[in-house]
Amino acid sequence: MTMIIVSQSDIVSHALEMPALSVFGPVLKVTKIQDINVLNADTRAILYDLTEIETDLAALANFELKFGEFLNKVVILTRTNLDLHDMLNLIGRVGAIVPHSVGADDIIMIAQAMRPGIFVAPTEMLHALISANSKHSSLTSNGDSQLTDRQMAVLAMLAEGQSNKAIARTLGVSETTVRVHVRAVLRKLGVKNRTQAALVADRYLPV
């Protein structure tokens, strides 16, 4: 079995490496999740440290496109006080979301206990997730939050990673008009940026 530690912090990497070696054996350390090129059946867990950087869920989305079957082996380490609204779409897809304050030994224990179909999060974080979900529900349940057909089309293209210029060209409108639509989509979905909108797009777009 092997473990991969993804962290830009030497302190975090070192703290996790020592207990991981005793449980998993070989440990691979990288600074970005994009640096992972090959995964195999021996990969037991991937610790993705988001405590030192801005939440990089776009990189995680790209990881899912490349190694989808391994997403449930990812343990996201994050700040306890992070706004967890943008983590909601990962519940039940990644293996665990835990605050780094849990401690290295407990993080390794969580990684060791992970199984397909099981999602792990500490009680203190579950309260925050429930609160974030309630906020999301209130934002998307009022009548003004329904997306128009044009906004749905913009959301679909955001989910594909298209730029405003490309969206404008496809719709036959100006980039200024596209920016207005994008702002409206973000507001109605209750998200902060295009990346977050893309991550939750599958909840709103027809199959």
C-alpha cells in the first residue's frame, strides 16, 4: 500500500509522513495534485492539504476527470473556519473532509479506515457543513433564484470551462452581456466564482 501527500507546506508533509510510513509503507510527496501522474491499485489514500492555499477545487475537478475512480481515496485537509459552501458537492464523493487541527495520527487513522461508499467528517465540521447546506438551500429555494433558459446555457458552458469570449461567440451576444449573465448565475446559485458554479452545475443542468 502507498499514500500520497499533496501539500505546499514542508511542516504538514513531514508531520503526516512519519505516522503514514508506519501504516502505509511508501509515501509519495508532491506539492500540487496536478503533479500526480499515475495511480494504481496499491494507492490507499491521497491526503490533499488545502490549509496553506486558497481552496483549489478546480484542480480537484481536473483530478476527477483524470482519475475518477480514485476520488473516494482523497482526504481533504482544510481549515476549520473555512466557508464550507463550496465543499458541499464533494460530500460522498471524496473519502473524507477533515480540519488539519484533528492531528496527524487521527488523519492517518481516518485514511486507513476509508472504504468505498463511506464518507468521513468530524462532528465539528458536520455542523458547519449542515449550516452551509441550509444556507445553500435557502438561496436556491426562493422564486428569484430560478435560472432562465439563457442562464442555464451560460452555466452549461461555465461547466465546460469556456471563457466569456467563447460564450459570447456561441450565444451571439457581447462579452458585457455574458458578464451580466455570469454574475446572475453566481448570485442565484449562491456561489462566489466560476469554479464553484462549475462544480455544482450538475445539480441544475438536465441530464
